[in-house]
Amino acid sequence: MKKYQPKGNVENSANASVYVSSAAIPQLLKAAGDDVSREKILKQMTQLKDFAAPMLLPGIMMTMSADNYNIFHKIQIMRFDGKRWVAQGKPVGE
């Protein structure tokens, strides 16, 4: 963030969310090939499966389908120990 968004607030979680979502764009464009129409990009998005974007916790993947646009199907339960967030068990969900 210091290089590309120096005025950004590093404590704002939206920055990480945008970074993670943006990481899938090259994957989608590569899969779309020369046809970068809206329809083709949407088709590639709905075929995204188990994409491990940077900054995601181990076991959390991005998956989307034509009947479910929710990109995350697992969550990681965390507990704050007074100093940092600590993962509790394995990711849970579908």
C-alpha cells in the first residue's frame, strides 16, 4: 500500500478485500482469451473454482457458479488473544 496507495488507511479491511478480489481478474482474463465481452467474462467468473488468492487464509478459496454468486463458501473462525487473531480449528462451510 505504501507504493500504490500511500494515502490509504492500512487498517481499513476494505483494502484487503479489494486486493483479494482483484487477484482473480488476471485468472479470468486469461481464461476468457481474446473474447473479453461481458458475457464471456461473466461465464468465466461463474466457472471460477478453488482459486487461492493472495492474502487469503489457508483453506479459504474463491469459487463461483452460475447459480451461486457468493464467492466464499468457507470461513475461518478466529479468536483475539489480546495481542493477535488466532485461528480456531479448520475453515468451516461447504
